[in-house]
Amino acid sequence: MKVRDILRVKGGTLFTVPPSAALGSAVLTMSDHDIGSLIVMEGNKLAGILTFREVMQALAKHHGSLSGLEVRSVMNTKPLTCNMETEMDEVRRMMLVEHARYLPVIDQKMLMGVISFYDVAHAVVEAQDFENSMLKAYIRDWPEDTTKATN
């Protein structure tokens, strides 16, 4: 399974924000849409990613206040990325090793979407369920042994 397979099932909705956006406004967008990340775009170029991790760090650093902060001041400017052909095993490894919960998907310098740890887990469970059902069907349809031992 590849990243393109996950994006095909997930759909193409993508939420972005410019680096100059107020951090409070970005947090409201994340809350309104029940998402854990926003892609930060400068023009048509990926500038970074804002996740709840950066928001929590900003809240801790600024004693619970986001007033006057811009997204650019807290965003991750070097997010881990993958492409449409990245294999799922590689994505899982990358996410686990780098503690990344969200990966922007870039294809030929174009942002195609974002996959989350949840998306990956969901895809793995779906694949395992399919494999289990196929194995159970195979076992159920196992041919009987027609050569009986004669004693």
C-alpha cells in the first residue's frame, strides 16, 4: 500500500494558513474543523506545518496566551514529508522514528495532501481486516482430502 492509496480514500480536503496569520485564528480553524494540523503556505510553496504540538508549546512558553503571535513564530519550518509513491511501511517507520503525527504529501513540488498517524493506522486496520476475511474464506473453502488411507 502506498500514500496515494490513503489519499484516495481520505479525500482531498486540505486546510492551509499563511505564515502571517494570527495563531489564535489558526487554532480556531483547527478546532472548528476538528483537525490536528494546518499546512502553512507562502504563495504556492510549502512553508511549514502547524500542529497541536507547536500550539501547546506556544501556550506553555507564553503562559497560556496566544495574543499577538503569528503562525510563523511557532510553526515547524522543516516538516517531514513523503510523496505519493512512498510505501506504507516507510511512512510508519518515518512517523515512529521522528515522532511525526502529520506528513505533508508532496508530488513534483506540489502539495497533494496531508496524512496523519490516524490515517495510517486506519489503512493498516482496513488491510488487516481484508486479509483476515480472505484467509477465513480460504480456510472455509479448503478442499476435503479425497485420498483416505486404507488399512
